[in-house]
Amino acid sequence: MPRKLVIVESPAKAKKIGGYLGSDYVVDASVGHIRDLPTPSEMPADMKKGPYGKFAVDVDNGFDAYYVVDPDKRKKVAELKRLLKDSDELLLATDEDREGEAIAWHLLEVLKPKVPVRRMVFHEITKEAIVRAAQDTRELDTDLVDAQETRRILDRLYGYEVSPVLWRKIRQGLSAGRVQSVATRLVVQRERERMAFRSASYWDVEGDFAPQEAGQSFAARLSSVDGVRVATGRDFADSGELRASNVVHLDQSRATSIANAVAAATATVSSVQEKPYTRRPSAPFTTSTLQQEASRKLRLSSKNAMRVAQRLYENGYITYMRTDSTTLSESAMTAARAQASDMYGAEYITDTPRRYEKKAKGAQEAHEAIRPAGDRFRTPAQVAGELRGEDFSLYELIWKRTVASQMTDARGSTATVRLSVPVASSGVAEQVEFSASGTVITFRGFLAAYEEGRDAGDATDASEQERRLPQLTEGALLDVERAEADGHETSPPARYTEASLVKAMEERGIGRPSTYAATVGTIQDRGYVRTKGTALVPTWLAFAVTRLLEEHFPSLVDYDFTASMEEGLDLIASGDRGRVEWLNKFYFGATGQTVEGLREMVEHLGEIDAREISTIDLGDGMVVRVGRYGPYVEQVVPVGVDPATGEVTGEAPDPDAKPRRATIGDDVAPDEMSPEKARELLATADDDGRVLGKDPETGHDIIARAGRYGPYVTEVLPEEPAAEKPAKGKKKAAKTKPRTASLFKDMDLATIELDAALKLLSLPRVVGTVTEGDEATQVEITAQNGRYGPYLKKGTDSRSLVTEQQLFDITLEEAVAIYAEPKRRGRAATPPLKELGEDPVSGKPVVVKDGRFGPYVTDGESNATLRKDDDPESITPERGFELLAEKRAKGPTTRKRAVKKTAKKSTAKKSTAKKTTAKKSAAKSS
């Protein structure tokens, strides 16, 4: 019998597809990419000296790339070659996007098949789709391969040329990236706007009005005074100044006078306007909109949302989750309309199918939108027994959005009422007007199934808030039940959340939706951005990096230029532009172009003042500097100003005077760092610290300081005399270190006193001594404060304490009782964190455990560490089985160092392959 080998990316997908294709097919997984560009240090010695030595790319000869098989994929490649020997045909079934096409090409280059090769593509993993894909195949799309290879080379050139500049001028270990640097700039620019923002105050009046005849009371706001509109928040610039000249800016006094006069008056309906209201459903999900909604509604990070979506796709629940298209197939529209009609009624679907064919700027592969898989969707109720937690919630979200997209508009009416009130008695106006709006939804339409969320900071249109007003006619009289002056402060621009950052990048055409999750994760992992709740807050390090790139590589972080690079990659993918021509223009530049090539930018950098680049001016003589060990605030004293008082003296400051500095803690966001805040930090945490007094036993000064990792107290040791140079062969005497202790969580740096500081410095405290073992050895039990909190220590056995105060209060008897209990952490005594059921491969029970290096899943034979975004408490059985499958596919890791070292010498050339023109011929042979 002929046998066909099908290669996909993931083990989970292989298992699912293998069950659909039958015994004539063998399905295996490459487990992602099998080879990549090596780092120069990993290249063979002879290659390091040649044209590939700098980038693993020969920039002078058509940007030819040198690829190597990843060390941990060599066993997998050998296994695929063995399977291929026994096969009559090879089907490359990787994802149908640029990356999937590139994976297929790399497999083709490494496996070098002598049997017919076909490209098998599908957008959902259902039996019908897989069987159809195995019969309806195509050739490898070399244009897509070129586009992905160009992207990989582009990112290598960008990172390897620009990152070393950051190392030299800011800090070692930093990285620059084509998309990550622009994403970081977006977050930094928003924080700059917040830092420059100056709040403005304004007042208005709110009242409750009730019809004199009959009707329910309603609230309305003051809209005009003597015919002139009242200023609202949108009338003020971020500088705090009033932008509009034809508005009334009310202060508290005038607003209060108007409110008092309105409370004693009678209002008259001056106008009633009513108009129909309609609202259309949102388009089905793309990768970007799915990440945004998952963030808003499910509190999933972009990375987590894509991980869950990947699992749903591989298990046949949804279609392919990396797509820019909002299009639904005919069968999908039919399925969505049928379910909407069955569940909500025939009146809830449109007469003809809704088509969403508008794509995002720079959209690439024309896949379908993300939707439930199959020609008839499974409802959330039907999959509730199979999916749990995040998997169920995301499936339900996708199902609702898809079904709602084929439903009718929400319909209703919007009414706006204006009320006229005489206020001549106020002494500040003659007539004022109040207004109120309300929307009544008479037919919910698609809202019966789904309503799109909003980003934080989005202005909510009042007309879209379902709110009823009483039936009113022009000229009707109303009693004033309440009238109060209401003060407001303008708000700074909202920080980006993951959802709004993804939206901003998509709108500007920066990057690709399939890479957004990785980009957002990268800028956090690199230390450029941290989270505060759901908001993304840039670090001071990000300010320094962004400034250097803006001043010396302006085009590389220009939003339009970055978007144009994506457009160039699109042209390569469509076959309308050559990859070599495009890379030449990017790297070497072109005659007459306004933007230099990357190589010229690096070569013509000129002098960069590292100190200036890492300095952010706060004003009033205060600056933030990004130092080697973190950010700190420094007072820069101008000539002729007394550094202590800030008074003008006309004399130059002492050039030998030590500048005042204070470390900035991670809890202080950049927009909170004003000159006033800087002075506060300098006052409470000067370099010399706040002297609390002298230790009566040693006579040493005890000081309190603010450090990068929090406030602490320490002692000031007298200066030691210069030590003589030790004799040859002898070690230099160790320098005495001062005692240091972190403040407890309930202690305040500004108020801590000497007695409390001395108690802290007395730690660790000896609680008592106990007898251990047959030899009656005396062992001390000590109470100590560590990185992870307070704990007891007896020899090598440590036990956590509940509160920091126990460090001083716990008795020996209480400590002995704690040690008498079973230890709650450690391999021997730690029970499983969660049970996941039997593994489908090994048939053994899978549990989640807490190990030395963090939580992991195990079936007793294989162990797989949980990823950063995997929550031990909420991890699903499917995710646990997936991690174990990936671990098994990689093979054992015993004696890794020795094997790697030997393999590097003996197999380097055999396991590497230059990209050559064989690509085209190989593709044709498929």
C-alpha cells in the first residue's frame, strides 16, 4: 500500500489530523521551525571569517542566508527523514501564511525528498476540511517564502546593527527591533503627553427636573448661559489652556450662583428633537480584534489569547487564528444565520447575508475571519462539556461575534430635550439652558447576542446609552427638584492597554497582527514596559532608548516608514517586487532617496553623548538619569543659584560639590515624576540618607534610605585605613560590610525612628536552640527576613512565617511547633497543585506540581515546565497534554552540554544549508 507522509507544526495538530486521514497517511510534527539563522558565535570557525560572519547573511551577494538546523531539532529531522524513506509522497501541511510557507520550504531544503511533494493547506481542522485539503493541493508559494525570508533577514540586520549602539551608549544587553522599537515609542510618546499634561478645572450645573403634569423626573446638565455654550473638558488643551474662545468658562462661584437660582425657578421645555437610532454589528474577528476583545472582556494578554486560540484551532473548534480578513465563507454565513434564526427568531437575521470584505491597512493572507469551525457551528452549550475555563470563554466570544455579525441592526430612537430656565436673580446671567439625551432601543437585533467592548479612555457616546426620557412637548413646565454645581478636572490621555496598543499598531500598519502578541510580550520582557493594572507604563530605560533612536535613527522609528516596510513585504509576497532589490534599498540605500540606508546610518552616527541621551529634563533644575544600575533623580544646579535654597546668588556653584541624587523606585511612574516629586525624593532619600541617630553599642550613625528595591536602613562605618598591598600569593583582606535591613511593609521611610531601625538591624534573631539527632547536637533556630518574606531557619531547613512581626515575637515553643508540622514546600512533601486526568499518549495520570524551578506538568515519565503565561490553577488538561507532547517531541536532554559540543564539530556542515537558487527548482519539483 502507498504511504503518504504529512508534516504539520505541532504534535496536537498531528494527532487530530492523523485521526481524520486514516492508515494510508503518517502524520508527524516538525514542532515549529527546524532551522534558523545562527548567531555568529555558533558558526563554524571558517564561516566566521567569511562574508557570513557578521549577520549569517552575505549582504554583498544577494543577501544569501546561512541557515543551521537547531541543535534540539536534529533528532526530529532524523526522525522525519526516516519516515520519508518509507513514504511514496510528502505533503507539507504547515499553516497557510508566510511563516507556515517558510517552515515548509525549510523542511523541503533539509529533507531533500526524492518523492513527489505537494503543499496541503486548510483553515480549520475538521474531517471534511482535512480530507478536502489532502485531495486539493498546490505547489509551494515561493513568493510567500521570499517575503518571510526577507522579513527574517531584515530583522537580523536591524537588530545586529542597531542593538550594539544601545549597548555602547545606554546599557549592555539591550535590543532594538523593527516593530518592538516602534511599539515602545508609541507607549513612551503617550507617557510624554501625560507628563506634559496640565489639568484644568471647570464647573457646570446638574439638575433633576420633573414635569408638572405627570411623568418621571430626569437629570439634565447645564449647556449654555445667555446663549453661549458652557465649556467642557474637550474645550481645554493638554497644556490646561482653554482652546475655544466662544464658550463660557464657569468657576465655582458663578456655577454655585446659577445652581441656587435654578433651584428656585421653573423650567420650560424649549425644544424636543427625536431621530431614529440604528447600530450595526461588528465584523467577525481578525487576529487583532480578537486580541483586543479578549483583553477587554476576558482580561487575557495578547500572548495568552493567541495561545488559547491556537489550542482551539488545533483541536478543531475554530478556524485559523492568524488572519487579517473579515470575510466569511458562504457555508459559514449560512451556519451563522441558521443559528441566529433558531436561537433568536427569524426577525433577527437580515434578508440577505452580511458581507464584510474591508480589510485592515496592509492586510496580507486572504484567509477567512476567525469563526467556529465546520459547516454547522457548535453552540457554547454543546461544547461546555469539552471546554473549560479560558478555552470555553474564548470559544463563546468567537461564536457570539460570528453569529451576531449576520444579525439585524439594533433599532430605536434618540431624543434630545432642551430646557430653558430664567436666572436673573443669580446676578451672573439672565437665562440658562439645560439639555438631556436618551436612547430607547425598541429592537435589540444583534445586541441580543453580542456587544463589542470599549477601550479604557474611550469617550462613550451619550446617544448610545440606553436611557429613557419622559414624553415631553415644547412649552411644558417642569419643577426643579435639585440643582447642584459640579466641579471637574480634565484628564490626561489614557495610557495604552494591550488592547489599545494593538489597535494603534494595526491602524498605523505597523507589524502584523500575527506578531502583535510577541511584540507586546517582548517590550515587557526587555524591561521597556511594565504593567500597572491593565495599563502599559514605559520605564525610564524606554525613554533613553527611544530618544537615541529618534535622534540618530529617526526613520527606523517613524510610524509611516515602518508601515511602508510592511507594504514592501506585501509586494514581495504578491510577486510584484524582488527581495534582493528591496533589501538593497533598505540596507545600502538608493541614489536620490531621502532616507539613508541602514549601513550609512550606523557608519555616519557621529558622536553620541551617552550621558545626555540618558537624561530626561523635568524642569526647575531637576533631571532623571538612566544609570547602569537603574534610574535616579538628580538636582542640576544652574550657575549663580544656591544648591541648598535655590536662591539666586550671582556666584557660581562649587564645582567640587557632590550632586544631590536619589534612586527612583519602580513604583513611581514617569508621569508622576514632577520637580516637586523629585525634591521629595531628594529630601527623604538623599545619597547620604536621613540620619536617625547613633547605635549606642557601636557609635555608628544609622541612616534611612530609599533604594531601587525599596526603603532600607543601614549603618555608616568609619573609613578604613588604606590596606597595604598583600604579599604575592595571598588574598586581599575582605572589606567590612555595613549592616543593612529592608523596612517592613507597614513602615514609612519618612517616619521610621532609631529604635525601629536598630531592631531591624538586629536580624537575624536567634529564637533558641534545639537538640537534634542521636548525638544530641545543638542546632540554632533563627528568624530571618529574606527576599521572599520572613522565615525560620534551622540548619538547612527553612519554614515561612506568616507576618514580619513574628521575626521579633515568635517564641522557641512556637518555632518548634512549626517544625513539627509536615513541610509544605519541596519535592517530597508537596502535593500536586492540580490533577488534569489521563494523558492521551501515555495513558498515565497527569498532574501539575511545584518544582525547584517553578510549576510543571508530569505524567511520571515526562516533565514539562509551564510557560510564563500558564497559570497552574487554571491550566486546562489540553494545555498540559500539549506541553508534554512538545517535551516528548524534543527528546531527552541528558548530557546536553557534551552532546552539543561534539555535534558542533562533527556535524556542523552536514546540518547546515545555504539558501541557494535550488529553492525555485525544489519548489517546481513539488
